[in-house]
Amino acid sequence: MIRTLPFGRTGHNTTRVIFGAAALYDVTQDAADRMLDQLLGAGINHIDTAASYGESELRIAPWMREHRGDFFLATKTGERGYAGARDSIRRSLDRLGVSQLDLIQLHNLTDEAGWAQAFGEDGAVRAAVEARDEGLVRFIGVTGHGTRVATMHRRSLERFDFASVLLPYNFSMMAQPEYAESFEHLLGICGERGIAVQTIKAVARRRWREGERPTTTTWYQAFEDPKDIERAVHWALARPGVFVNTASDPTLMHHTLAAAASFEDTPAAAEMAAAEARLGVEPLFIRGYQGAR
């Protein structure tokens, strides 16, 4: 059984692992339905999708006709302006076949220009608040990638009382002192204010190298051996209070759920360091390198 925790101050007890529905990007409905069976079997009760995840919202829609009450349903908009975000939220509701979202998130809000626009008078934050006031969404969150994401999330929280944040968290990212310090600072704020913290990239190994043929549907090379996935997921789950979102590959989802169900102990730092050195693990985001900001 996968344990649950309060998802911030939303009143929902979410499983420590959240289904990252980017895994539904371009799958058939039959394949999607097989994933639903796995989610229900594992007791997962939270789905995280996005308007930009291909066919994901459309694949989730049939699930909602029978299982709307079984899931906390979250999606994202990448729009920064008011009109675009307003239309995006309503389009997601239509594609998902629901009358209300539990959580709408501003997707990857980490660049200066986009951040300024989103918080402007005619920005996406205004559209999200309007949707909340109309009862179309219940809560509003913010997500991001890169090395500056924790810093940008702190700035966002200074401007608006978001219900949740989402950002990378794994052993290799936290081995970077600057990222780790910023992450810890953000976590402290979220703990004080009852803001849910979702984490991504738990099973990331490194970026694909030139000439390599991807073996998963993730944009990066992920751990594929079940033991490596288990070790990485257990390390992430050992952090009290955070949630781990599954990666965008059905096979990785299966192994992640199994790892979460078996979680008991925290892997030792020495064990993690030795395993990651052996596997050639590299952080996906490095300040000033590979567009990581």
C-alpha cells in the first residue's frame, strides 16, 4: 500500500506518488486504460496532466466518467497572458470532460519575461483566480524546471498564495550546493504555509547523448533497472512531506509504483553516491549549461 499525506491545505490526502500523465502523451485509449487499471490497483488517487501533454487530457476523459471521485485532478496551462490562460483552462475542462478541476497550475513559470507577464494586470494569474472564483477550479499551483526554479517559486509565493509547487528533486540535483540551498529554503516556506510540494525527475539518470537511441519516452535517460528505480524512488520518498510524480513512460510508472509500495527505509548517502557514480549519473540541470538557466 502506498501511503498518503495531506496535499498541503487542500483537504485532500494524496498518495505519496502522483501519476504524471505525460505518460499518456501519444498512447491509444486501450493503453491508457491499462494504465488506469494499474493506478487503481496501486491506490493512486491524484492525476497530474497538462494542456501541452499531447492527447493526455483526452485519454483521461473516459476515466473521469466513472472515476471522477477517485482522483484529485490537476492540469496545467503554459499560457502567460489572461486571454490565453482563460481559454486554456476552459479547453482543458472540455477535453477532460469535467466541470471542475481540483488544481490548475501555471506551467514552468521560471523565465523572467513570462513571470512578469503572468503576474501582470492581464496575466495568467488573473485568469486562474477568475476560474477559481467561478468554481471552475478549486486551487492554483505553479510548476517549473531548471536550476533557478526554487528561487522563482519563492518569488511567485511572495506575489500569490499558491496551493502547490512542483520542481526537480533527486540525488544528483541536490548534490549541487546552490540548488540544494534554494530547494531547502523553498521547502521551509512551503512547510510554514501549508503549500504542497510535488517533485519530478526522481528516476532521471542523465541527458541523452548525441547519437544515442532513446529507450524510454522520457526526454532524458532514466533508470530502467527496477533496483535502480527503487533506490532512487526510496531516496525521494525519504524526504518528509513531499510527493513524487511518475515519469512520462508507462514501464517506469509501473516500477515507480512498485518501489513506492515497498518503501520503508532511506538509502544511505554513501550507497546513493556509489550507485550513481557506477551508473554515470549527471544532473539534468546545471547552472549556465545546456539551457538549464
